[in-house]
Amino acid sequence: MGAPVRSKRKLCHARQLTLLAHFGDALTLATFKGRFLHLLIRQTPNKPPWALTSQDRVVWEAVTHEEAFVAFTSLPKAVAFLQQAVLHNRLIGISKVAKFRRDVPLFARYAVLLNPTLAILHEAPHFLAIDPHLAEASDE
């Protein structure tokens, strides 16, 4: 007989619990009651929306840590983390904080690390390409 097969959702949940033990607070996607999550985004090309042309192919990459999205429960928490990361030269090239509904299928496929501390950036961050159309429209 082969090894037992676990669903991807169970693996994501197990991975999230492992990450929480090391870097996060007790908040998980299951216990979080809010409607939105905020992700740190590196956009290529790094241009404001009005400067983009039809020839520009926009690519968004979200910051991850060990295959888990680095996400925040509010914009102020995301900005505070980003400011500290930039001051300590741990994140470079982040050009956006994008808002996503918590029920976006993207968060069912990958683990989510909510409101982490800077300790997760003890090594170079990783990035995962995401579809910009999954984000909510800007509140501006």
C-alpha cells in the first residue's frame, strides 16, 4: 500500500499551523472574521495606472514565506510591516498593497500567514504570481 493521501486543503492547514508556531499570532484564516485581506505586491512594470499602455503586460507577485501568502487583516497593519521591512532593507520593490476578498479561491489553494512579524524575513522573501483581476477595486 502507498502512503496516505491528504487533501491539498489539509496540507495547507497543517502548513499554516506550523508557520503560526514560528512566526504568526493566533489568528488564522478560519478564525479571522473580516471580509478582506491585504497582500504586499511587486508589480512589473512598476508604473502608476495612468502611465500603463496597452502594450504593457502587468504582472503582480505577492510576497510569500515558505509557500504561504504573507497577508494582513488591515491596510494599516500591512503598511506598518512594509515600512519596517523597507527600513531594515528586507523588502525592496514592493509597489502596492492590494485588497482581496477573503473568499478568493487563491486563499483556499495556499496557506495564509496573517499579520506576521518581521521575523519571517530572516531570509530573502519569495514571490508568487497572482492575477491582478482578483483584487478589489482601489478605495481611493
